[in-house]
Amino acid sequence: MANDRAAPPGIGHNGGGCRLCESEDRNALIEHVAQALWQSREPDGGWSWETAGDHWRRIFRQLAETALDAMRSS
């Protein structure tokens, strides 16, 4: 039976695995998501990830880890 909710060919998992599913380096994926979350808070680029303090890097890495775990468990 066909899945009526399937994405069109070439989109999503029909076109290959996503970065979340295919990543073999969990720490690199967490770092990537943490940086994206951090930079999304300052759209003009005023606060770069490289200049974020250790406290904020730790917080955003924890947020990224929670987000990835939630996506993988659903």
C-alpha cells in the first residue's frame, strides 16, 4: 500500500538520507546545530559563534543535543 504522506521524489529521505540520519560524527552535528542556533539569535551577525563565551557555547550545545535527540526519537 502506498504512503499518501510520502514526499515527492528527490525531497527529504526519498532523495537520500538527511544530515541528521547520515551523520557519523555526533559531536560535529551538535556543534553545527549549536552554531546555527546561536547565529539565529542575531540575524545581523553581530555575535559570532567564535566569540561566544564558554558558558554560552555549553548552553547552546546542550540545546542542540536535546533537539537532535528529540528529532531522532520521533
